[in-house]
Amino acid sequence: MQRSDKPPVASSIPSSSAHLLLLVVDRSPLVLEGAVHGLTKRGCHVLGSASSIAELDARWRELDVSGKVVLLVGPLLHTADGFAACRWARDQVTPVRVVFITDRCEDPLVLTDAARLGVRACLPVDVSLDDLFDVIKLAWLNQSLLPPEAEADRLTECELRVLRKLAEGKSSKQIAAELQISVHTVRNEAQRILSKLHVHSRKEAVHRAQHLGWIWDGFEVRRQI
């Protein structure tokens, strides 16, 4: 008979700062059980684990959390699912800090996207439990371990407004008229958007913004972290 039990989920969470509150999400039961066991031994208070974003959200709704939480995103989630978990964390009222384990932790594009989504650290898949625990403690304190250059290319408010109009399929002239700026300014802002998002076309820029969770129903552009 296949075992399907998950590590227990706490229903009442102590608010003491002495507790490192942790959630773990990964596709692999082995990774989940190993992370939960190893990090609990080192002092983390594991609230629960999940194998998908839907399960993570369901478990989160069972909890009554009054303190900061660290979400550990495991290495066997697809990168897109990992970023979905980062967006989920960003949307919570309770502060949820993300530590992301990925085989693409040295990819500048991944690091930049992670920074934009508020991730505190990206770690290699061969990270030791001791090092992971140290990073979780820093993330819990809201310290970022991402390289400064990964956090540098934030969009300005004007660039975000232009991006919204690009998502609506507007031309440079239409955007200029609606935002009451010159066509030259629109084109300059669009070029800066392409550069900051590391893309080559306006269509790709919109796609990247959707990937980052900045654009959804109604083409709304979310403020950055």
C-alpha cells in the first residue's frame, strides 16, 4: 500500500520570535520528508509541506499564523511552478519570505525575476542542510542574499504605466495621448522596459510581466515588491 501521509501540520502557531516558522513545497516526497526532518532537528518549526501550489494554499488556510514565515521552494518543482509559489507568497497578508532551491541559481535572468518577486535567496541543489538552515534564519529576518545587480533593474512608475498600455495593445501614439507624454518619451520608456526585462520585443515584455504576476485580468500592473 502506497504511503501518502504528509508531515503533520500545526493548527495553532506560537508567535514567539524564537520559532523559525517554515513551509516546504516540492514535488518529491523524499525531498519533503528529508527537509522537514533535517530542518526540524536544527530548530525550525515546520508548519507543513505540500507537493503543489494548490496543496500549499489549502494547508495555509488551515493555519492561524501570527508571525513571519519562510517558504522553502524545493529543487524538483519546475521553475515556472517555483515562481508561482513565489507569487503566492507575495500575495499573503502574513509576511512569507521565500528561499528558492534551483539548478538555475546562477542564471542572471532567474535571479532578477526572483528579486522582483521578493525572494530572499536562491540556492544550488547541492546546498547542505546546515547552510540551508543558516540561510533560512537570515531570510526569516528579511535579509536578502541575492546579488545587488539582481535587484537593480526595477521598473519606475512611468515604465509600469507604459507597460500596462503595452499589455492593452496600444501603439506609442495612443499611449502618449492617454498618459499625456510625448511619443519620444513612450519609445524611450519602452526601450528601458525591454532592457530591464531582458527581452527584445514589446510582446515579450508583456509575456515576462505576466510571468512575474504583474499583469492579469484587466491588464492590471501590480506594484513591485
